[in-house]
Amino acid sequence: MSFLDSLSISATGLSAQRLRMNLISSNMANINTTRTESGEPYKRKDAVFETIQADDFQTVLDEQNGTVQGGVQVADIIEDQKPFIEKYDPGHPDADENGYIRLPNVNIVEEMVNMISASRSFEANATAVRNTKDMASAALEIGKS
């Protein structure tokens, strides 16, 4: 595995975690959105990751030639199917005839935990990039001696 391969794999992780952070921030920003374009409250969104695997002939051939591919990619962005939260608020414009409104299925504590996890994963990938760069610099210093 070359330096560029490890940088490429770390870059896929950085990109995936950035998208995850964007989804989390969208979930937190819409925690009080009771009506979207579809007329329903906002539904929590989450990313589904998958590994980039060698499953076709060209990829396997590249691996045999020394070109390593790997990393992670976003397979899908799904909407959480948990039920909406109902709250009694008869003065709200979206309240039904009984005075209840439906709030998004976003739990702020769950989003904070996911945000910390995504942040730590991003930092781990950034550290891998930095260490790869340091190894490449050290290898260049060996050549100067």
C-alpha cells in the first residue's frame, strides 16, 4: 500500500463523516419544524455507510497490480421511521382539533451523541492523513542523507 492509497482511504472517511455532520446539523436545525413541503413534520435523516470492496474484475485486477482501493462510501440517506412526538399546544397553527401538534422524531441527546461520534471519526481520519504526510516527509529526509 502506498502513501497515496492510505491518503485516498482516509479521504473517503473524511468525506463520509462530513456528510454525516451535515445531516446531524440539519436534524438539529429542524427540531421544531412541524410542517415541511409534504405537509408532515420533519423526519430525522441518517447516513448508511458501506465499505468500498473489490467485487468486480477491474478492481480485483487493480489490487493484483498493487493499486489498493478501499475506504467507505455513503450507500444511502434514510429517513428515520420512528413515530412523531405529540405535544399538547392548542394555540399552535398546526394543532389538530384536539389541540395536539406533531413534532419531528428528533432526539437532541441522540443527535449530540452522534455528533461527538462523527467528530471523533473525522479527527481519527485527519490524524491518519497527518501521520501519512509525516511518514512521507521522513522518507524524503532519509533520501537527503
